[in-house]
Amino acid sequence: MRPDLGNNHVPEHSHDYVEIIYMYRGSKTNLVNGETVELNEGEMLFLSQNCRHENMPSGDEDISINFIAALNNIAFLLSFF
């Protein structure tokens, strides 16, 4: 987990893990597989493994929290249910 406090632009990329973005305050724009996705306060965005995405700059007051989970850890956690 890490807070994204920023007005930084992150160019298109992908991960070999699942990423969950929770918009704690404000809003931000993401490009997901070439489509614009607006994330507003209180909303979550789930990005699957190898999903192409880009983070557009956000305002100084906007705060999102990124949760990162490797798939082998998810399988382990789901084994308890």
C-alpha cells in the first residue's frame, strides 16, 4: 500500500501483479487499455495483471491509495475461504 499524493504523470505501463486504487480524496483520471476512466472520491479501480494503464496528473489536494497484490499471495489468501 502506498499513497499517491500527486500531480505526477505516470506513462503507460503494466504490472505482473494486481493493483487496486482507492480514491481517498478528490479525483483523478486514468487511461486503462486506451479508455479514459475517471476515479472520484470513495471509488476504487481494480487493474488486473498485465492491464495497460496510465496515470494522468492530479491536483495537489487529491489523494489516492494504491494497493498492490501478487497473484500468488491472492491465491494463498483465498484458500482460507
